[in-house]
Amino acid sequence: MGLRELKKEQTRQLIADTAWRLFSSRGFDQVTVAEIARQAQVAEATVFNYFSSKEDLFYWPLEAFGARLVETVGARPPGESAVAAFRRALLADGGLLAEAEGGAAQAAQRLRTVNRVIAGSPALQAREEQAISRTAEALAAVLAADTGAPDSDPVPLVAANALLGAHRALLEYARRRVLAGADLTGLAAEVRQHAAAAFALLEHGLRDYAVKPAGSSR
């Protein structure tokens, strides 16, 4: 990464960190982009150069995670199904939940705060659904390319939505438990257990779909 790119990434991170600090202390809907810019000591236009909306500021990590899920499925090795690759990518990144399981107090506090802020903002809940929908569309494009499905074929999107549906259900389960004050040191194990059952169900129906052919260049 060159010096220019590094500086841009540092500015993006500064804006995102400033926004998170304000969101966590006052709630998402009570914070304006102008306040974020002022606290980060950048112009308001600079914020919009990096993030197209206030919701993007909050969900930047989620969208980056979704992109990694799609990338992992697209780069899966020959002989591996889409569902197996998706499960591998999803469970490999424990995020804050895994850190909280290890007893990290800061991660536990951030996890509770993230979920509290989302639960208190209909705008963020709608943006989360939009982010998941976009990821499903991107994943469907990968599956269509791998299976040679025509544009009119809805099956790749059906499969992508099934996989993202499992992700969404696990996310919502964890959120409900966090908001209910669950013991975070045991929650990650609960999620993994439910994930195993969910993906076993998907594999039963999707196990032969989109198996990577030998010699594929993707």
C-alpha cells in the first residue's frame, strides 16, 4: 500500500472510529454527520467522500465481512460446495463474539453496545437488511457464474438467500441473547452449536449444488 492509500485508509478509520464513539454514547439517530466531521476534524464533504451515508459509517465492517464471505465462496477449491465454503468462512471469523468468549472485557462491552444501538434504531435495522440483501445478490452472481446459470435462472439467488438466511438467523439469535444479558463467555459456543445444526440442514438440501469442478479457473 502506497503512502497516499495508507493516508486515505487512516482517514477512513478515523472517521469510522469517531462515529462509533458518538453512536455508542448517544445512539445512532441522535448523531449527525456534521457532528462526526467536527469531532474527527475533517470537512463534512470528506466524510461523504468515504461513506455515502451515516448508515454506511456504522455498517462498514458488516459489508466488509459480507464481501469476504462472497470472496471465499468464489475462491473455494475444486471439489468444495458453495455451502461448505460459506460455512467455513462464516465460522472462521468469530469477531467480537469470539473475543468476548475469551474474556476480553472491552470486546464484551462493545458487543453489548453495538447490539443496543442497532436495537434502538429502525434506520440501522433497515440498513442491515439492505446490506445482507446486497451480499446475497453478489453471492448469487458468483454461484451463477460457477454453475453456468443464465440470467433468468432464479436458483443461484435462492441458494444465496438460503445461505444468508442462516447467517441472518444466527445473527439475530446472538443479538437477542446479548440484549437479554446472556453470559457472553458461553454465547459463542451456543452460536456454533446452532450453526452446526443449521448448516447440516442446508447441506442435506444443497450438498450437491455448485460443487467446484476440477480445472476451474475461478
